Amino acid sequence: MLADAKIPEGYVRVFRRPDSMSDAPYTYCPGCHHGVIGRLVAEAIDELGIRGRTVGIAPVGCAVFLYRFYRCDFVQAAHGRACAVATGLKRANPDLIVFSYQGDGDLAAIGTAETVHAANRGENITVIFVNNQIYGMTGGEMAPTTLPGQRTVTTPEGRDVRATGYPLKISEMLAQLDGPAYITRQAVYDVRHVQMARRAILQAFRNQLEGKGFSMVEVVAACPTNLKVSPVDGNKWVTEQALRYFPLGDLKVRDR
Amino acid sequence: MRVLMRGNEAIAEAAIRAGCKCYFCYPITPQGELVEYMARHLPQQGGVFLQAESEVAAINMVYGASAAGVRTMTSSSSPGISLKMEGISYLAGSRLPAVIVNVMRGGPGLGNIAPAQGDYFQATKGGGHGDYRLIVLAPSTVQEAAELVMLAFDLSDHYRVPAMILADGMLGQMMEPVELPEPVDEGTILEKPWALTGAEGREPRVVLSFDLDPQGLKEMNLTLQRTYREIEAHEVRWEEVDTADAEILLVAYGTMGRIAKTVVRLARAEGIRAGLLRPISLWPFPYEPIRALAERIPVVLTVELSAGQMWEDVRLAVEGRAATPFYGELGGVVPTPKEILSEVKKHAR
Ligand SMILES: Cc1ncc(C[n+]2csc(CCOP(=O)(O)OP(=O)(O)O)c2C)c(N)n1
Ligand code: SF4
């Protein structure tokens, strides 16, 4: 394991796994943005010193093995139900720091109701929402966030908005509600944006510590495997295609 | 002290006394009073009452609260219970304790709000996906409802198997004097060394219901099956009325069990030696007690508010030892004792 690698004499370690991450190898494909986002979550947990009271919720989707990657308590939720499970956990024990980590199929299709209502209740939880415009785990089907014209295995001719609607802008929807404290959209395709996303995720956890309520960080991500492109072209897909429909920035910031 | 209460209210109060800390619901008739009672009383006792956006959300909130290690409950009626099935399967797979109350109504579909027993298969044979069982307890009086709720929490914690109270609209609405059970001493509630409380100073814990490796999932399933065998060995509950000299045995549960008691009395007044076996645990089902009675009683008449769902289990128990006629009502129609009595007369020698 990299974490255990010996440092040669005269060298100083400047980059290491966050404390709250385990040694388990990622199960993601090369170039997948899930990996970067998962690390940012761990960095936030480390920085706030909350590993020992954090409970994560793994979704159904490519992040289903999330619990392996952290040294935190974890529960795996049914497809789309993470925000309801988070509600139960947090209400049962408000001392816990509870976060869910969900894909776009999970959060914005099958789990739309659970997400909207947890947000509207202002549940004091943190939600990490990975919008990769596709169903990664099941083999590249259309997601609610799939772009118009985008080819997927269930839209072989490209998404026809007249038949299947438009990319669902769930963050914009949630930002209209009075309940949420913080709704932001970030990306991780380059270093600058990774740093911005890192700050946003940290803020979303800090809000929970301060009792501010529902905070969600959407990350516009790439699934190079199902786009059938290289990791580098996956990044390009995000900047050249996805961000046209999903512009970055804060959608709602409530300071109390 | 005995107090006059509706079945729904007694179930709610018993849950609070059992130490239920989190209750999640979605309104549906005929269990409205249960929801209302919890809304008024649970927060006062320091618990959490939350009206969810759907039964799907409610059962998943139960999943979260149970994972956090507290006693938790949800209640609904037939259509809402159907929606909870996914979550119940996850609870079973993750070995999370919880109490689920089904105050059954007429079905299928939207059905109606009259009392029925059409959810027997759903409750006792799975209902959700996968090889799992629920502990299913069927009260026939308000008193028994209160007692079985307390028991359901204990059994569910002990075996780490979700427990269901299978009542019906009649019992939910009925008012009866009830001696409420004493509140549990919180210190006596079973420790939960698997609960998610934060990994400070210990190894992280994980609650999940999956294993992609077939051998691993087989092991998980074998653990469940071993638990189910243990429950079958220790938790079968039933009541017998006048079975000692019976020439015809009625088998009925819940509200029908209660009506069948009257039928036994009426039959005896007319010189027919009727008896009753009333299953209290529907799973585990009292196969052995029924089998033993069928050795010497020639007719075993099943009476249900369904087209004969429990009847299948009765016939499995009897295995040809006796005649097994059936009498059922459908759609929320509740037969009178007289109607059942004429059925008894038809079959008694
Ligand atoms: C109730 C239910 N329906 C369908 C599935 C199958 N399924 C597994 S993952 C998935 C989609 C996941 O896509 P997304 O949430 O976008 O996450 P990603 O894999 O892209 O990270 C589906 C439909 C399931 N497990 N449960
Ligand atoms: S299929 Fe896509 S989302 Fe899933 S791990 Fe691979 S690249 Fe990531």
C-alpha cells in the first residue's frame, strides 16, 4: 500500500491519505471523478476532526462500496433513500455528523422525493451529489441529468428532449426552497476547481456542525467509461458539454 | 389502572412505554389515531415524531434510526405497507430491529377502509424481495395489542429481526378497557454492539444488506436462516379455547379469532363441541399445536377475513389428518357469529 511505502532518506512526505480514509483500494474506473470527490470528503472530515462521530451513507451506484474507503461508521441505503436514512440517523442521534453520498440516478430520479423533502425540512445533514449525467453502475443508461442529444445505452440516438425531458436541475430546484442552508455546484476537472470543491464540501460539513441545516454540494463529474472516452477527454466533456447545462457556483447560501 | 382506549391508541402508548424513541409515519385510515397519538405524546416523552413524505421515506427513516441503535417504529395500513416492503427487506437483510404496525384494510389496490386480513401472505411469507421472515404478532383485543407491542420490541431487539404487529381496522378502532404495561426500564433494553454511534476509539462499523460475492451472501443468508430456526423453536404463541373435548376445531386470528370465541360459545350452547385455536404469532406459525389437535379432532375449520391465506398454513399443519374446510369473507365484510355458526353446523358431525 502506498500509505505504508518507505520514505527514502532525505525525502519528506508532503502528500498522504487523509486519516479518515482506509487503505482499501478504490473500486472506481481510471479517470472517474468519484475518486477525487471521495478524497475531498475525507479531507473535510479530517480538517474538522469529526471522524469519530461521523456516519456516512453509501448509495446504490458506483459508490456503493464507499464504506470500504473510510475509517468511519457507515450504512448502505436502498437506491435513492439515503436522505431518508440520513434523517432517521440524525434525528435518532443529533450528535452524529451524517452525510450521504449519491449519484444522479440515486438522488435525482428514484430518490427525488426523499431528497426534496429532506431539503425542505432543513434536515441538518450534508449531501454530496455526484452528477455524472449517466447511470454508471448499471452500464450507462440515461440519467435525469443526461444532456440533450447525449448518447446512452437507453438513448442510442441521443437524448430526445421531446420524449424524455430535459436535464433535471435539482440544485436549482432545491435552491428555491426555504429549508436548505447551502446549495452549491462544483466540479473537479482541474486543480483550481478541486480546491473550490474542497472548500465547498468543508463548508457543507461545517454547516452541520453549526446546526445550520441541509447542505448539498453537487459535483459535475465525468464517467469516462460510459462516455467511452479517455480520462482527459472526460474532463473536457465536463467543461465543454456538461457545464453548459450545469453552470458552477453557489445557488443558495443562508448565513444563519 | 384500567383505561378506556382505542386499539390504535393502545398500540401507540405501548410503543412509548416500550422505549420507542423514533416514530415515522404517513397518514392512512384506519390507523389515523395511532399517528395522532404519537404526535401528541412521543415528543413530550423526549422522542422523535416525524411525518414523512411517504411510506417509503418513513420506513427508510426507521432504517436510519435503527442503525443508530434506538428503538423505532412505523405504522400504516395495507397500501402503505406495500410501499414499505423494499425498506422492510433491507431491514431484514441488514439485521436491524424495528416494529412495523399494519392495521389491515380491504384490498387489493386502494380497496377500502374496512377491516380485512388480506395481507397475511405479505406479512408472513416475505412480501418484499429475498429470503427473509418477519416476526408477526396478531392481537385480538386492545389489551393484547398493547402487550404484543411491548413483546415485539423485545423480540426484535433480541433476534435482530424486524417484527410486525398485524392488526385490522376493527381492532384499531375498537375501544376497550386496557391495563397498560409498565414502561420498560431503559437500562434493561438490550445493548446494541453493532449500532452506528461514531467510530471514536473503536473499529468502524458497517450496516448493510449486500455482498456481491455469492459465498458471502450465502453466509449472510445462513445467519438469517439460523435465526429463523431459533425463533421457530422458541417463539410460537397461540391460545386454545375448549379444545380438550372438541369435535370441531376453529382456527382464526386477530378480530376473527375474537369472533370465533363467541361462535364456540354459541355452538356449545347448541350442543356442538366446538373449540378454537387462535394463532398469536402468525410467523412463527403454530403448526405443531394444530397438528396435535388434528390427530384427534376430525374437522379443522379455518375462518378468515380473506380468501384463505392462513388456510394454506393450516392445511400444511393438518397434512390430511382431518377435514379442512374454510370460511372467509372478502372486501372488508365481517361475518356475524351466527353466519359462522351455521358454517360450523354444516361441518360438525
Ligand atoms: C430499486 C432499485 N432499482 C434499480 C437498481 C439498479 N441500479 C443500481 S445502480 C443504478 C443507477 C446508479 O446511477 P447513479 O445514481 O447515477 O450513480 P453512478 O453509478 O453513476 O455513480 C441503478 C438503476 C437498484 N439497485 N435498486
Ligand atoms: S462506471 Fe463511470 S461512474 Fe462508475 S466507476 Fe466507472 S467511471 Fe466512475
